Amino acid sequence: MIGIDRKVIPGLFILCSLASCLNPRMVNRWVAEHYQEGVPPPAKKKNETIGISSKLAVTDDKLSSTKKDVSHVLPLIIYIQFDYKNICTLNPQLPVSNFTSAVTSYSGAKLKQKLNGGHLELTIERMPNVMILDDKGKMFLLTIGVEWLSVSPQIQDMVVSYRLLSAANEEIKKGTITIQDNDHGLSLGMFQSMKKLTWRYLDQYDANITAMSRKFVDRLITEL
């Protein structure tokens, strides 16, 4: 068994701790700066023909909650390998508000014709709302190192159940629609900012939720 000099051990742990400057507080601050208007309030007035509710738990008004996960740290005499993940859960009200706006604006006359004087009850069962900021790296001889930083989604399909009710409030049809999450990660390039990369990903995330919401409407119209 190869021994490690006690004088080297503190240096190894210092290097491992400094290898990732990302931390939960920093990630939450970036999210707050991106969504400057804060958490969108729930819609107070229902659409005349579409009522939307959510089963996603909203515990507070924080925009995000992030925790750090150390997947592994391998400190050896001449080689160090580390993988730090900051797992950020966005407030569910962000994608719920996005979904509500997209469905309301995109449904239009086609859906109104399908309802034939009735109305819809939509319930959001699941929605993507987790991103992972990953920091992987290797260091050789305590001097030469490489590091890879990225922001990626925790893939989660959108699942929405629906009930079609008549003008007399009698159930005509019900079902559940699943829309595949096709979001993808972004990697940090040379001379780029991790903060700006995170903002780019959040823009992409918002656009993805809007696209999934519109696909849901298209599927819903077909099923009705």
C-alpha cells in the first residue's frame, strides 16, 4: 500500500476545496438576478373556458433552492479527480406561470371550437424545474489541471391531466398527456462566464417550457 506524506494531505484537501468556486448561494443569486421580477403570482382569475391548477408544491417565495453534491473526490499523490454538482430546484411557479401564459395565448379559436360551449380543467402533474451546474476536473502533480463546467437539465417530462366538461358541468372526457422533455445542457467555453452561461441556460429553459406547452395544446386539440 502506498503511503501519503502527512505534509501533502492538507494541500490535497485545500486544492479539492478550491477546485470548485461554485456554491449554492452563488447559484441562487444568479437565478434571482435573471428573474428580477421574482416569483410570478398565481393567476387570480380563471380563463372563461380553461381552468389551470398545479400539483407541484410551492413551499415559499424563493426563486430557487440549491444544494451541493460531491459526487467524488479522488486525492492521490500525483493525481486528483473531483466532481462537484450544484443541484438547483427552481420555484415551480416559474414554469407553471409560463405554461399558463403559453396555453392561454396559443390555444385560440381551434380549442374553443372543440369545447363547444363547455370548459376544460387542466392539472399539471409534473414539470421540469431542476438544473445541474456541474464542475469536473483533474489535476496532475499539483500543478497541471483541467476543468469542465456545464449547466444541464434534470430531464423531466411534462405531464398534464385534463377534464372536458359540458356547459351543464357534466364530464364528457378526461385523459393525461405527456410531453417529452428535449432540453439539453450547455458547456462553458474558453473565456466565458459561468454566470452568463447559467443565464443562457435559463433563457433556453424558459423557451423549452413554452415549446412543450404549445405541443401539449396541439396534442390536446387532437385528443378532444
